[in-house]
Amino acid sequence: MASAYPEEAVDPNADWKRIGIFAGHKFHLGHLKLVSQLGYYLYYPTKYLDRIYTRIGIQYMMSKHIYASILLKSHYAKAEGLEVGIGFKL
């Protein structure tokens, strides 16, 4: 933020770590899962966006243990990031 938006006057040495809690669910549709989560940051030292966030997206089960996912994380109507991942489920 400090280098990308110098007009915001963000401290480049600010603490970037966050600790949060969330609740969510997965709606199963065969190999596809619709994922939604609602979260709250307990520790959020940088006042960048609001403490409440949502994550919505899909997961696709490629095999019994391997899945691919794409999720959008947003704070109300302001998107923070798009998460793309591959995971292993025990």
C-alpha cells in the first residue's frame, strides 16, 4: 500500500499481520462445492478496510483427496483479493 498509493500516507513499516475468526459452509453439488464464509478480524493493526469480510467461491473435487478452488474475498462491496488454490483433503 505504501509504495502503490503514496497519496494515502501509509506507513511502510506498519504491522501487516492479521488474526481473525470465521464461520462458513459448503453446499455440495456433485464434484462442485459452493463456498461462503463470514469473518471478523480480531487483530487488525492497519486500518486499511473494515474488520468484517466475506469469502465466496467454488471448489472442484478433482479426485477423492485433491481439489481446486477459486474464492473472492471482499469487505462489503470492496474486493480485497481473488484466491486461487489447489488443496489436499485428508
